[in-house]
Amino acid sequence: MASGNGEARVYVGAESHGLYRLSPGSDNWETLTMGLPDRVEVQGIALHPDNPAIVYAGTNDGPYRSDDRGDHWERLDYPKGAPGVWTFLFRPGDPTVMYIGTAPGEIYRSTNSGDSWQKLNTTMGSNECQMTFPTRVIGLTADPNFPDEMYAGLEVAGVIRSADGGESWEEITGSLAPNEDTLDLHGVQCTAASPHTVFLTTRQGPFIGPDRGSEWIPIDFGNYSEITYTRDLFAAPHDPNVLFVSIGAAARSSQGAVYRSRDLFRTFETVGQGVKAQSTMMAVRSDPRNPNHVFCVARDGEAFGSTDDGQNWTTYPLPEAAKEVRGLALG
């Protein structure tokens, strides 16, 4: 193996544009095209939690699925002309039930592993900020202890919650409004280690929402990093106390890094020796089957992998066409 990108495959999606795969033993990205639209925009990627050969891609043309690790793709039964897909969620304990969040902001559910999708009755709430892009459902999560408790992070509109598996939704933005910096959600996660709690990343920094998001407790991320624009939030599959956060100096910046909390946002640390990018770090993932394998991607086409929990990082530059990099999956 030339420089060791782990035994898992890495999938990266770019909004402008393309879907790319890095296979074990390779340093070169493959461009995946079979069955996908031309110049595909890929904002979100997810691997089936029980079978990493099954890959889902959220595109400008809706959700696509591959059953062979990305070699071939099929468009799923999703309304033509419906919004592009930005995020996926598998229901904890039952991956046949899936959810997607879109831009403009809508939420869809599948009860048959993604074969078909139905739009849920959702509203983006009263805190939508007028941006150069439509409100996005940028993140979806469910409490592993209480899977009917779901949360959607909205960019730029705050948070909504469902108590019944997505049938109905309510606004819980609370003290995040009316500040555009804190309404600008990027990541939303729950973990088994902290029932009835939701964790957020925003333009201003991280927040903890105890008691199902009844209040929002800000974290002073400046105690740990000079740059405090927090982007992606990823709950480690191997340890429910661990949360990864990708950061930058702004939405578009010349700096990027990855931090980790081992204690549910009480404190933060760099991952191993730390990794630095020349643009905002947009996503971070660890391998569910090998927690020492961590990967992250930055907005302008940089990608970094570590097989020793961040002690050493290898750079895997993406093809020149890949800009506005957002989607990432590892497994």
C-alpha cells in the first residue's frame, strides 16, 4: 500500500462537481459516473450501517444508490423535480427506515431502504434568513435511545424537532434566534451516551441542547482554537462520548482543521497531531469498523486521511474538477 488509506473505501462528493472514490491500496481518486447524471452535484453521501457495499448519494437530481461500492448507480423512486438531497439519516435500530433532507428545505422518508420516498409535513419555521441560497436541511439526527425523537438542522433557520418519527415537526430554535450567526446550522447529532440531548455546530460555534433542545448552551470554542467557525459534526460510531467537529475561519477561508471532544462537548482537542487545510474543513468521518481510520475534506478540494487516529496524516488531493466539496463517507 503506497501510503495507507486504510482498508475502507472513501467516497467524496463535490457540489461543483462529481463523486469520487479512493480504494484500499490506491492513492488516486476514481471518478464515479455509471448511472449518475452528467456533471453531478453531490452534497451528501451515506453508507448502509450494516453493509458498506451499499452507498447512497444525495445529488441535485435526488437520491441515488449503489449496491456495489459505487461501480454502478440507480436513481431511486423520488419525485422528478423535487429538491436536491443534502443529508441522509438511517433510523437507529432499523436502517430500512431512512430520511433525507433537501434544499430548498424539505424532509422525505422511506420505509423500504430507499426504494421509494414520501414527503413529510414539515415547515422551516419562522426564523429563515434571506441568503443567496434557499434554506437547507443540512443535518438530520435521531436519539439512539429514543429513535422517534428526531432533529433537523436548518441552514439558515435554526432547529426543528419531531417526537413521532417525522410525522410532525415543531420549531425549537429558541435562544438561537434572531442571530444569523447562531441560526446558521451546520451539524446536528445525538449520541447514546446523552439521552434527550442534541448537539449543534453553527457559524458562531457549538451548542448543547439538553432536555430535547429546550435550551441552547453555547460552548466557548475559542478556548480551544483561534478559528471558531464550526462546520461538520460527526458522532463517532465506536464511542458515544466522542464527537468530531470540522472547522474553518469562515464559510470560505484559507484555514481548516479537525477537533474532537471525548466528553460530549465539555472539552475539545486536535485529532492526534492535528491536520491543517488551506480552505475551510467541510466534513470529517471515522471508519465504523476501524476507529483509528479518520478522514476529512476541505472546501477547495483537499482530502486527508489517517490510519493511526490522527498521529500521521496523508494528503490525497482531489481531481481539479472537485470544488465546493461537501459529501464524505468512509467504510
